[in-house]
Amino acid sequence: MSARIFLPRDAGALALGADAVAAALAREAQARGIALEIVRTGSRGLYWLEPMLEVATPSGRIAYGPIAADEVASLFAAEFLAGAAHPKRLGRPEEIPYLKRQTRLTFARTGIVDPASAEDYAAHGGWLGLARAFALGPAATIEEVVASGLRGRGGAGFPTGIKWRTAAGAKAARKYIVCNADEGDSGTFADRMIMEGDPFVLIEGMLIAGYAVGASKAYLYTRSEYPHAIAAMERALAAAKRGGFLGDNIQGTGFSFDLEVRVGAGAYVCGEETALLDSLEGKRGMVRAKPPLPALEGLFGQPTVINNVISLASVPIILAEGAKAYQELGIGRSRGTMPIQLAGNIRYPGLFEAAFGVTLGELVEEIGGGTASGRPARAVQVGGPLGAYFPRALFDTPFDYEAFAARDGLIGHGGVVVFDDSVDMAAQARFAMEFCAIESCGKCTPCRLGSTRGVEVMDRIRAGRDVEKNLALIADLCETMKFGSLCALGGFTPYPVMSALTHFRDDFTRAAAHAAA
């Protein structure tokens, strides 16, 4: 008897014991004389069900999870290889409500394909976007991306096609593509999931970008805290080269393209594109003044397209299916889908890819199942450590760029971190200032000194000293940081601070009253 099982090698699944489950599966199969093939995939993003394994059956895959190593023997005894009943049987993965409700485009293959196999990627629709780009030509490829409405998924929301058009029009001997995979926001893991679960889609997206703007060299910049993602990307790059998708004269088109992985030390500021460029050049990561824009004068002074992982990984489906199909999803100026990452105090943590427009309340209460603690959700931070805190009164906010901006928030990289009613929002506001002080590159005064002064002022407020005077001072300091900082680190720190003060003012005065008593 032979069988095939799919089990994630995703870092989240590994943290929950996936390797121990794989070892137990192999031992039990050997003891029973079963020839078992275990394909290590990425995660589908249902982290409360990890490790989740899937068995190939004549009627499709059947999922079981979460599985512990000591449950493997009971799976075999229940004849799970035939998809039989078991207390951990979940049924067909695509019928699990959390997955069934999604619109998976960028993550369509994640958790399904073998991330080390270029052939498996091709068998599931890979490389079709690149083939269409070659058929269209560079200029038409750029216009297809423009027409799709794709905006930067790293946080800024700048139209991807416009950035490409700018770089394509620049005159230079050499141009570069840089993928910003320095995923440092709290509650975010979509970039890591792509790199570990479907790395070829990112390679394909970078190839299309390079072909479109006339770049022959690319770098993927990620952080040292992502060893599994780095290993997965290196394996995929080697397979892509063997398959003729990297190197000279790719697929006989005359287009040559080389791609390298570079690893940074994990400085948060290197998620800012110009600080990232300095780091790539071997310098200390510090923010550059703009202009010049990187699209005109970026890496080594040459025109450079810098896009986030999800932006680039969205390009192949846009080219393969056409801009119109992608543009029809979403609302307003927010087109296509967004991989939303649910984290913090939430019952069903994971990745949920959906068209723009789902409300914050739907994400937290329906899709996420409310808090893990069972207490009422009090605040949600969207957009990482620099994102605003939204109270329950704003849970009707649609998930799109303009709707969040209208309520003094930002969606950033799509991270949603949930807090229940036990949270101290004054402490969270202090943390935002402290985070900025620690992570500041130090180049500009509002960020470098403002954040340090902010921690001091917050400490005075929480100690009950001249509370109203210091609340006015923190508001004035936030105004200075917002409009005087060189980059978003200092410029966005006021979002969590002022949203906490605006929506949860009692936490500031209550802390002060308690200190005075």
C-alpha cells in the first residue's frame, strides 16, 4: 500500500509541532508496511488548526487537525489514509468555512503545492503570467498592471503600475528590482507565508517586473529572523534556474534576469524603502530624503522598483487572468484582494484573503470568532505598531485604504491585532513611543528626540503629574512628529498614540487617578 500526505513546513506549523508529526507519520507507516510520501507544503493559514495534514484520496484531499505526534497512531487505526472518520477529521479543506469564505488569488496555491518544485508550480497554473507578459511586451505589461488598480500592499498603497511606468521611462545603463520582504509589523506573516509556501509566485512576479521596466538584476531583502523563508527561497531559486526561468536568455526570449536573496539584521526602519536600499548597499540602514525617488535614483544610484512581497506576488494572477478580472474585485480605489492577517487575542488566528470591503467587525467577530479569552473585544490595531487603535464604535469601517484614512487609520500590511477589555490603552500608547525611540535610525530630530520625549511625557501622565497639561503636550508632540519626521516611523507613531487618547481617554485619566490615590 502507498499513500501521499501533505503536511506544512511553514514556520507557524513547525512551532506547533509539525516536524514531530512528520516523524511520527514516517515511523508508523514503516511499522505498518505502508509506502508513505510526505509532501511538506506551506500553511493554508488556519493556524488554530495547525499542524493540519491532508491525505490524498480518490475524491480529493481530506484534512485532519490539529494533530499532535501522539495522535498519529490513532489516525492510522481509524484508516485516515482512506479519508475515514476520526475526531480530528475536518473534511475537504476547501469546504472549511474559514477557507470557503475567502477569495484566494495571491494565496491560491499556498498550502497546496510543493514549494520546492517548479514543476508542481507549473502544474497549478504557474508561469502563465510571465508567458502573457512576454506575449504583450514591456509597455503593455505595465499598462495591464496600471489597469488592474493594484496598489502597494506593504502599507503605502501607491499604485504599483505607476511606479513601474516611472522606472521604465528612466534612462540608465542598469536598473534594479528590489523586493521588500522585511516583514516587521506586529501581527503580520503574509510575506513569510508566500516565501515558505509559494516562493515561485514571488519569483515570477519579480521576473515580470524586471521584464516590464528593463531590469536585469533583482534582490529579495528579508530579515535574519526568517530562516525558514530564506531556505525556501534559496531552494526555489535553484529550481527556477534549473528550469530556465532565471539566468541568460530566459525561455528563449532574449531576456536575462538574475535574483539574489539578501538578509538584513532585522532593523524595523529597514522596512522603509530608502533605508532598505542603504542596507543593501552595505551601509547602516538610514532613511534618505526624497526626491530623488528610488524609481529614478535608487540602488547604487540607478532606477529601482521597490515593491512589497504581496504586491509582486499579485502580479502573476493579474497577467494570467487579465487586469479586468482583478479590477472588478474590491471597492472604491482599493481594487483586488488583501491578505488580512488576524492575530492577537483572537479565537481563530490566521490569514484571510478577501476582496477589499469586508468590515472590521466582520473580521473580528465573525471570521475571527471574537477573542480567544472570551471577553469582549475592546480595541483593534490595524497596520502594525504604527497603526491606529479602533474601538468597537468603528467596527463598521470597511477594510480599504480610503475608509481607514478617513478615520485617521491605515491598513498598512494588513495585520489586525485584537485586544479584549482588559487592555490598558495608556500603556499601549507609551509602548508606541518607546518602540519608535528604540527603532529610530536617528537621522531626523522629530523622530529621534520626539519619541524619547514622548516616553517621558507618557510616564508623567501615568504617574498622575500635571495630567491635562501633559496630555496637551503629547498631542502637540505628535503633531510635530507627524509632519516633521523624515519617514513613516516617526510620522506614523502619532497614529496609535492619538487614537488611544481619542477613543480611550479614560485609561489615561484613570491611570493618573490611581497613581494619585
